[in-house]
Amino acid sequence: MDTGAADIAATAPDAGTNTDNAANGGDNSHAALLQRAFEKALVAVATQLISDTQSDMDDAMSELDDG
């Protein structure tokens, strides 16, 4: 590495600072909390749907085996 080259990652103005706040939509903002709650609800619904579909597929496969 060239010793004269600047280490851009280490000298960035916001390196190591926490900029999360409500004004800029950070992780603790109301919008971010609502988004995480929505994503959790969506995952719960998707998980239930996949489980039900898998159960239906298992039933169909067992009927084929019995037939």
C-alpha cells in the first residue's frame, strides 16, 4: 500500500459516529419501529402460510401413497 495514500475509511467524517435519530429516520425513529413491526407481522403470516401449505402437501402425498 502506498504510504502517502489516505485511509479513506478511517478518515470519513462520520466514521464511528451514531447518526440515528428521528430527524433522519434512524433505527429508533417511529417510522423504523413501525417498519420493523410490519416486517415481523409479515414474517408471522408468511410462516403460517408456508406451514399450512406444507401440511396440505403432506396430506396430498400421503393420499398418493395410500392410493
